[in-house]
Amino acid sequence: MKLPVVVTKGHQGKILEIDSKEETITLLGLRGETLGTVTWGVVIEFIRSLAGQPRPDEARKQPRVSLTAKVRYLMPNGAQVEGRASGVGGGGMFIENTNPMAVGTEFMVTFALPDQPNEWLQAKGKVAWVCPRPDQYTFYPGMGVRFTTIAQDARARVIEFVSSLKRTDQKE
């Protein structure tokens, strides 16, 4: 379903494209170019935040912290990217990227946690949501990645590291 933006100043002529099967909303520019995609979950959380309700943690089953971790992965065009994740948890990460992959894209990612920068962990992930530009939740554009496959020992390593940081934060 495509909804033209008619009244909202500064965005007139753009189009909101709703994909009910993938549960995404894509903003298309004046020339039909994709400006960004978000999941319904992101929209719901944004609306809840406006209502003064806290952001629920029910979407995350694993602990997560904001930190910088090195990442390596392949883009769909085959280009290898070395970058950084600004949030990591047992269930996934947020990878900073000015040209994020589309929601639903699956790919392999290797990453190194800050306490062991030469120990690379590997996971298969899926882009769960995209932030095309900084917003109130993220300082950088990028993509939220949900781990679909990660070795048990790698997940345990991530959870232990994240939990240790959370314990340190609680002591201060």
C-alpha cells in the first residue's frame, strides 16, 4: 500500500509504502528513491514513548549495553565492510552504517568485543530494523541486527561480557 504525503510540510510529495507481510514502512523520496525503512515495532515503540510509557524490554530476551565493538561483514554486492557496532547484546547488535542493508537481509558478521579485540566471534544475522539517520535512540545511522545463528559459546561470551558491564554500572 502506498500513501502519498500531502499535508505534512517539508515532506509533501514523498510516499509512505506499507508492507504488511514484512511489517515495514518505507519512506520514498520525490524521485521514488528509498529514504529509509522501519519495522512496525520501531513505530510502535516511538508512539509508546510519546505517550510517556517506558520503552519495553520485552523485545529483547538477552542483556544489551551500549559500547563500541569492531565488526566485519559482507554487503549483498560482495563488498566487505569493516565497521563498528555501537550496541551489543546476546540477541544482536546495532551496526553503524550510512548505507544500511534492507530489513530482512541475512548475512554473516564477525565481531570483536572491546575486552578481547583479537578474539573474533561469528554469527549469522538478519536486519531487523533500519535507522537511516540519527534519531532520539541512535546517534548514527545503521541497522539493528538480530542474531539468527550464533554458537552457544559465542553467545555465552557476549552475555557474560555484557552482564559484567551492567554489574559495573550498577555499582557506580
